[in-house]
Amino acid sequence: LASCNSSPQKEETAETSKFQHDPLVTHIYTADPSAHVFEGKIYVYPSHDVESDVKEDDMGSHFNMMDYHVFSMESPDSEVVDHGKALDVEDIPWAERQLWAPDAAEKDGKYYLYFPAKDKDDIFRIGVAIADNPAGPFKAEPEAIKGSYSMDPAVFKDDDGSYYLYFGGIWGGQLQQYRDNNYQPVGKGPTDGIPADNEMALMPKIAKLSGDMLQMAEAPKDVMLLDAEGNPLLAGDNERRFFEAAWVHKYDGKYYFSYSTGDTHFIAYGIGDSPYGPFTYQGNILNPVQGWTNHHSIVKFQDKWFLFYHDTELSDKTHLRNIKMTELKHNADGAIETIDPIKD
Ligand code: FUB
């Protein structure tokens, strides 16, 4: 572990990248890696896992993260630089606890960090923070994004310059507490409010972002995930239905919506013709990893595609994870080759 102090504001640390299924960094616990290419480098925006005295429960309360660090790599096999703390819960006026999976976007030379946190009423909202460079530090807006709820934001920039916010997650992510964008709490358990097995599953949400990147320009809509017959995936279809961790990438003119199936631990995907979907379920991108959660991102660097993900190799504890990366391949027909994190 080497230290380099090129930034006057923040301490930077660097580790040699152990590309291909080894933890990318070992000096802190990291998870939920959202990777992007900014300014010719790979930047990774993960959660920063920490041990705290909060007891484990089915709502994920023990995922009690308090800040974010940003990482960069010149290339997939070069060293990983930790740019230090980029945002702290103490500096987010509306947020109380649990800084879960973030994402980032760039527009006109400014960088936007989108993040979920529980507010003072213990309700997940999505916030945004702004920086002049991809490593931060980020300054949070005083309020959460109006009308936002649930967690796991992911921002996709389309080729026409439109930006879309995807979000949502069931159980601890609170999506089951909402219908038609209205808060309708039905109980405190993780599955209270989940539809019956033979009903349509709760779908992730999408909204176009406003020109200033700080609000949703429209009311969130369902991202429909369909089976091969064109029917919405059902709530009881645990191996295929959406749980959390939305991500979108575009390949060969098609939109790929990928996500975690949560309690069955896959990263699955569907393909569609519009950022709004519908997306037809195709299969799994990543088989279950060590640990309960599975959360990923997909990014193109030069002419190759990469999957970023996490597992619990360093700690063997479900809430103390480590980010990893590996190459991802699209076959000639556009299907993604399933990655087995154990064997590959
Ligand atoms: O890191 C906290 C939560 O665990 C994320 O928001 C979920 O996607 C899961 O990885």
C-alpha cells in the first residue's frame, strides 16, 4: 500500500489492481461499485462498508455506511487510487444514516453523485451532490431530490444527451411501501406490501433527469420486465424478478437493463429498444457471489466491456464487502456470457 498526496484536500492511497476476481482494494471495505469512464480513466463509485454496532436484521440495518470514497484506475490492470473521502453523511443536511449504493454522472464538466440515504424519518430518499472533478469532494444539495424514494440510484446517459435516473429496491430498500409513487406503508417487515406470488412483481423506476441534473423532469414510471411471452415477471418468480441494483448500458443499439434478484442472488438482465423499456428477460450475467448481496455495474473501456461487482472474500461477513472486476463478453447474438465468480 503506497501513499501519494497529490491532492491538497484529501489523502490518496493506491493499491496495485488485482484485476480478474481479486479484491480491487484491501485497505477498506467497499461494495456496490458503479464504474464510469471519465476523463479517459475508470472511476469507481462504491459504497464504503464499515463495522458498526447496529444489529443485523432483514431490513439491512447493519449496512450502516457513513461516507463515500471514490477510486480511479488509468486502465483495468493499473493501480487503484483511493481519492479519499468524497462525501460524509454529516455533510448531507437532510440525511440521517445508511449511505447505500451510489452512482455518478458527468455533464458539461461537472460531476454529480447520486446516493440513497435514510432521512430523519427513516425513509430512504435519493440525494445528489456536485463536484468540479470526478474524484470529488462532492457538495450535497440541501434537500433530497423531490419525489424521490427507495434506493440504488443509477444514471444512464443516452447518445442524444438525455440522462435517466433508475432506482428502487424491495425489502430493506422500501419500494414495497409505495404504489403509483405514493407512500403507502403497510407494515414494518421486509415483505409487508410485496404483492402475492401470482401478481406482477414490483418493478424498478425510471425518470428522465432535469437539465440541471438535480431533479426528476417527470414522475417516475415502472420499468417493465417481461418474460419471453411478453408477460410481466411475477412477484413469486424470485429467480428472475427485480430486487435491487438497477444498471443500464447500451450495446449495438439495444438497451440492457441489469439488476440483482436479491434473495436468489443473481445479476440478471433484460434487453429493450428504449431506455424506458420494456425489457425482455434474457438470463443471468453473474451467478451468486460469496455473501448475500450481489450488486454490479457494466462499463466499456476502450474496446472491452467490464463487469464490476463485489463479494465478501476479505471478511466473510455479509456487510463487509470488497469490490472486484472482470471482463464481460457479449456474444454475436447480443447475449451476455454468464460469469461464474467461483470458476472464472
Ligand atoms: O450496500 C447496501 C445495499 O446492499 C445496496 O444498496 C444494495 O444494492 C445491496 O448491495
